[in-house]
Amino acid sequence: MQKSINPWTGETLGSYAQHGDIQANQALEKARLAFRHWPMHVPVFARAEPILALAGLLRAQRETLALLITQEMGKLYRESLAEVDKCAFLCEVYAEKGAEWLEPEHIRTEAKKSFVQPVPLGVILLVMPWNFPFWQVIRAAVPAILAGNAVLLKHASNVPQCALALEKLFLEAGFAQSLFQTLLIPSSRIEGLIRHPLIRGVSLTGSEKAGRAVAGICGQELKKVVLELGGSDPFIVLEDANLDKALNTVIKSRFINGGQSCIAAKRLIVDRYHYDDFVAALHARISQLKVGDPMDENTDIPPMARPDLRDELHAQVVTTTAEQGARLLCGGKAVENTLSAYHPTLLADIQPGMTAFDEETFGPVLTVTKSSDIPHALSLANASRFGLGSTVFTSDGTTAQTLAESLHSGCTFVNDLMHSDPRLPFGGVGDSGMGREMGRLGLLEFTNLKTIWYGQ
């Protein structure tokens, strides 16, 4: 059984029977049949129609869906509303741009005509996380289906209601029967599913450990894989930065979704001239953040999604402070009488080699490191095996361009909040994964870029 548990109240919202091997095989066969029909008989411009209908359903049901997200994984209700809205926006972008992005690329050669045509691969498996239970799925599923593929979803086990709600939405939007299906199965059965000959590609958003395991299986099976894994994103504040804007942005970036975001600003790197004052300002602001009911509009920090996640985060904080010498300025402990809430935490004087610098901290913990100059700030930022996102605050355009090109990350945001946008590709390098989601490049990931040549 998969249980849906409210992380704030501890209430069990429902229990759901898992799909057995027979049901999983039936789903695979249905997906195969759906794939045989979908790209062959439905042209790209017509595939946009149910995608636009899906956007309409998301907007029409936004309050109900947002409530489901908040109750099942603990996100602030206002942030859940924003998540649903972002999903609808992505659908609208792909409905508008998809046909153009899938146009063949004509290349002049001695042939009568020669071009590269994106052709769908088949059935794609999505292995998705709990922290953005609608957004992560929509941003992977919509491009894959628009490109002509069928999709099977294996969602995180603690959000079964969101997983089933997504399947219902795709069906209501008018997608072909079985083009999008949810499988309620444990993680232990993912390997067997990936190895099934009908699965032609896998998209995983999750931990570094899970990514290595899935990539290894896909390598053995010679199947396409896209991985969006962990991040320990640096946020650089240089001497000439707008400090007020940088302060507001880093707090928002770090504590959105209760700090449970791959692209949160986890490692703040501040120029030595502003370090002490900036740390003091952070301390004052973070100390005032309110932990509470995610349905309360006055709450700043919701509970973490599960008790075990809170325990892992706390262990990282204890090791970094008690054993490795970082300064704990506020927080650093669980919220009493709650299932999984953790006080917003500020750790100062962090150095490479410390746990909270080297590992991803997936929760409401911000670390601060002092840099002596611009090269040192860049060196600190790149002193990580992760490479998902990065942020730079500076008033110098030349410096910003140099750092943007030099930072080891899939994207860099200058003087703005790090975020993903469906019009642009998103993904990481290093231990943050491989491949891209969203934008035109994300749409092409699960296609065969097929060369077609016509002789004279």
C-alpha cells in the first residue's frame, strides 16, 4: 500500500493499493498501442489541442489541485497555487511553440533535399519526485507526449493522490486513452520496468544516488536517459552588488518550498567587505521567519515532506557545526510537537570540506562563506561536484558575463531569482545530471533526430 500522509497534521489522507506485475505489463501494452496511433494519426498541430485543454483544466481547478499538493506534501498553499499556474503556463507555451520546435531542420547538401526530422522514440518512463509533485511531471510529460511518445509515470510514493490526479487530468483534457498512465509501484521495481523492451527512454528527477542507479541500468540497456539530480547552487554577492536586492532574493531563493528545491540558493558566497553586515542582516531576517500551518497565509516555512528528511538535514547541521566548526546563528533544531518541521537555519563561516558545503542540504538551511575577491568567489562556487544553477549579484556587466561563462552550472542568473522557465532549456552538469528539460532542446530529448536524404 502507498499511504498519503499530511506532513503538518500527521493525518493519513488515504491508502492506495500498488499495481502488481500483471497491471504494470497491461499498462505497458496499452502504452504501446497508444504510441502506435498517436504520432502516426495525429499531426503535431493537432497534438497541441489537448495540451491547451490541459492548461485550461489546470487553471479551472487550481484551488482544488493546490489544496491537494499542500495536504499531501506540505507546500505553502500560496506556493501550491503558483505551481499549478506554472504548469498551465508550460502547457500554453508548448501548445503555441511545439509545432514550430518540431519542424525538420533543412540542411543544404548536394541532395535534392536533406533534413533532420525529430521522430518519437516510443514509451517513456518518468520517475518523479515529491517536492514539486505537479510541476516536475508536467514539465517532463507534456514535451514527451507532444513529440509523439507515450508516457508512464512512477511518482514518489508519498504523493499517490497527486499521481492519480495527474492521470485523470490528462484523460479529461482529451489525450488518447493510455497515452499517460500512472503506476503505483515501489522503487524496488523501477529497474525491472526500465529493462522492459517497450520502455525506450527514462526521465528521472531525484537524488544523485537514484540517478547513478538509473543511468547505470539505462547504459546497460542502451536506452536514452535524462537526469535532473541534486544541486548545491552558489549565490555570489560581490562588492558592487545591490545588497538590499541580493538579501531579499537569497532569502526567497533559499526558503521557497521550505528549502526543498534543487535550485535553491544553498551556498551563499559574500565579498569580505560586506560579509559581517550581510550575515547580521540575514540573521535578523531568518530569525523572524514563521514556521507553521502551510494553509496559513502568515506562515513562511512549512513542514518538511517527511520525518526522515528532517532527520537527515539535522544530522548534516550537527556535523557541520559541532564537529567541523561552523557557526550556528539561528535554527539548527526540529520544531517541537510537529511531525517533520525544522526551524529555518543560518550557518556562517562555512568552508569547503564541511558537510553543509560539500553535500546538498535539502531543507531550510542557508550557509554563508566569505570570499576575498572575485577569483576566490568563483573558485568557491565551483568547488562542488554539483552543477545545476548559480546566481551572481554585481553591477558590473563585464564581470557578470565572465562569471556566467565560468561557473560550472547548467544555468546562471544575474541579479535575479534563480528559476526554471518552460521557454528555456533546464538541466545540470556534473553530479547534477545530464540532458535538458523544457524549451526546444527539452522537446527534442526523447526523439530520434533522424537524417532524411532525397537523391537527385
